[in-house]
Amino acid sequence: MRETPLSNCERQLILQAIADRQRLDGRQTYDYRNIKITFGTEYGCCIVELGKTRVLAQVSCELATPKPSRPTEGTIFFNLELSPMASPAFEPGRQSELLVKLNRLLERCLRNSKCIDTESLCVVAGAKVIELATLHRSTYLAKQREEIPIPRQLFDN
């Protein structure tokens, strides 16, 4: 992952915003972004928008042979993709260390929370189970840097 260094002005802007409990987009600490969920035309597909952040979530399933160690449980696979539109630090077609960690964390959280009952994905014990595969692709519709409001008092020294 490429590191994008912050200029002194950007660093000062961020530190001042934190001290003022103000976010760079003008929201206060506990102000939330608008949430919009759009279901796709195909089954298992939706787009979730939180402000200018968009996540495409896609779920597919198929019948598979269960693992010998868990003959009555289905399987779940997670795949997370971070688009270069989300941050200039994300490189296309290459999984960064951050992406691998996020993918493992998401997978661990969902499996350990047991929010998906893997035993309910069993069709025929020892023979057929449902295998779920999820894809989460994150993009950010960024404004031009010039459009971010910069408080004048930061430059009054």
C-alpha cells in the first residue's frame, strides 16, 4: 500500500478539527451521514451509501460437499475489495496488508458472532451443504480537494 504523506497544512487542519470536535465535512462529533440502501436487479446484490462512501455487497450461494471435520455445517467465504477511488493508498489488483487484515477481521467477527447459523446451511448431512460467498467492494466518491471547507482561522498566525 502506498503511503500518502500529509502536508503540514493538512495535519494542522486535522488536529484543529479534532480539537474543535468538528469533522472535515462539517459534521459534529455525533452527527451521522445519510444512509441509503439500494437493492440491485439481481438477487443477492445491494449498494449501501453512507454519505459519499459506497459499498457494493454481493452474496452468492451454491451446493457443495461439506468439510470432513464439519459434515453438518455449511461454509462462508468473505472477499473484501478496496477500490483506488476509496483512497489513493489502495492499489488496483493487489491486496495490501490492510486489506488482508480487514478481510480476516470481518470473517472472524461474523463467524464468532454466530449471526449466521452454519448448521442451517446443511442440506444433507455429510453430502451437501450450502456454500455462501460474499463480496464487499468499497468506493468513495471524493470531492475535489479545493471543495473541502478550510476554516480561515487556521491560516491566521
